[in-house]
Amino acid sequence: MTLSESLTKSLSNFVQLLGWRDFLDVFFVAVLLYYLLLLIRGTRAVQVLIGLLIVSLLYYFARLTGLATLQWLLGNLLIFLPFSVIVLFRREIRRALASFGRNPLWGLTATQRVENTFDEFAVAVTSLATRRIGALIVIERLDGLRTYVENGIILDAELSYDLLINIFSPSTPMHDGAVVVQGDRIAAAACFVPLTLKPELSREFGSRHRAALGITQETDAVAIVVSEETGTISVAFEGRLTRNFNAKTLRNELYQRLVTDLYPQPKTSWFGLRRRSFPQPLVSSEATTETAAPPTGGESADSRTTA
């Protein structure tokens, strides 16, 4: 009997020992672990969890090697581990229970909820650009942004045109800093995000543009910037800045980055039936991509690219 045949037979015998309750048990545990990982992604809780894991491994190492003093010390420490987890992760636990209470099918309708915000973004951003009001909006994709949420003013409010306009109004205390959007909700305002360190970036870009490039260099987020001086709408993604958006091209760009790139839809399902497709962009983007190279004589400001 070959090795592959032996492995196949062993696997077959193992599967025969399992009942439907075992499969159901594994399924629910896997789903629970998946959402727990989603919950702490992008937060300081990840480092805390790693620290707790290291302490636990060190305890079992002390048991195996017979280090009595270390085993006694870590053993007494691990008694309080469940209570420390509740205290350290109380904010994440509260947020998870609240989110699950709002939507028991947590995450299954994320695409539709995100897509419904595109019109709010387009109308609000173009209104801010018309009034020459500076703005910086950072939209979360796969990389968590809760580290930046925690240093701002936490809102956890439904995204709307009126709220975005009020936040960036110069007379309000939250107009400085970035607004962080998670899904269809504004997570926080007045957030501090890292600035890009590129020395070759043109001096015509202010702190908002530098912050947009900085956050998109460190994460996969999408950043929308409204220039206070020119009213130009720009979008930063993967450390590149694209300028001269209008309402339609901005909506198309958001659709591309937040729907098409993240949720590619196959043309047919496993059963040969055509899957539901999302609305296609109305027009192609006419925005101009910019480079970080300093302007040379004879180049216009509207045709440069920022990388």
C-alpha cells in the first residue's frame, strides 16, 4: 500500500467516525473565531492578545522543563486571565454585541450597505468643494483603522450628507483632522493620521494631502481630500493621489475600490445560474493622476502625478 493510499484510507476512517453534530460544532467554532479575529483586526488588542499567548506558552514551557518557580508565578497569573481579557477587551466586546444586535447576519450585507453610501459621499464632497471647505475622509477597506479611530472623537453614527457637512464646517471643533468611515457608519472624527515622508512631494500639497498619502501608504484605505485653497477633489489610494474628481467620477472610483476590487462577482454560480450583479458605474473616470515629482517649467499643475 502506497503512502497516498494509506493517508486516504486513514482520512476516510476518520471522517466515518464523525457525525453531523461534530461538523456543526466545528462550523460554529470556526465562524466564532473568524468574527473574533475581525473584531480585533487593526486595534491594539492584537498586541495584547499576542502578549497573553506568549505568557501562556511560557507557562507550558515551564511545566515541561520543570521550572518550579516560574511555573508557580505564571500559574497564579493565569488564574486572573479570563478577568483580564474581559477588562482589556471590554470595548471590542461591547461593539461586537451591539453590531450583532443591529444585524444578526453580520457582514453578509456589508457590500449593499457600503454601496448605499456612495451618493452621500458624492453630494457631500462636491458641496464642500463648491464652498472651498477643506476635508479629509478615510474609508476603511480590509486593513483595520481602529488605532486611528481611538485617537479621535468616537461617533459611531450613520453616514449622511448633513453629518459630513456639519463635521467639516470651520465653526465646529471637529473640522480639523480626518473622518474615519467603517462600512456605512462614521466611526470617528478629528482623527490624527500619519503624514507621508516623501521629500519629493510638491509643496503645493498641504497637510491634508500629505495625510491622505500617508494613511494610504500604511494601510489599504481610500482617502478623499477636498482642497481648501482650490476646491479640488482628490482621492488617494496605495500611496498615489488622483485629482480633479466630480460627483460621477468620485462615485465610480468608490465603486471600483470598495465593491469591484473587494467583492468580484463571477458571471455564473455553481449551478449555472446568473448571479446578481451590482449596478455598473455610470461613466468612466476622467480624473487626472498626479506624480510626486516637483513641477518642471512648462508643466501645468493639473497634469502632474503624485506617486
